[in-house]
Amino acid sequence: MLDLWYSEYHTKDVRFSIKVQEHIVTEQTKYQRIDFFKSDTFGTFFTLDGLMMVTEKDE
């Protein structure tokens, strides 16, 4: 089985990654891209232009 990871690269030495169970959807407008993912640790979360905004765990 293939592991799926979401990663944000902050510097050449810093990366934030979450193991993803499912990539739910991607939507692209002329202004931004939004992605929804599901993970065991954070529940459903979304990213805006590649940066994590909110997780279900934040609620």
C-alpha cells in the first residue's frame, strides 16, 4: 500500500508533514487553490494555496 503524505516546506531544513488517509477534493479558482484531506491524527483538514488553515482537531 502506498503511503500518502501532505507536506509544507518552510525552509530547506524545515518541513511539516502529516500522514493522509484520503485526499478528498481539490478546487481551483482564479485566486486560490483549496484542498481537503483526511488524517487519523487531525481528522479532516484543509489547505489554502498549499498551507494548512484549519483541522477538525482545532474545533
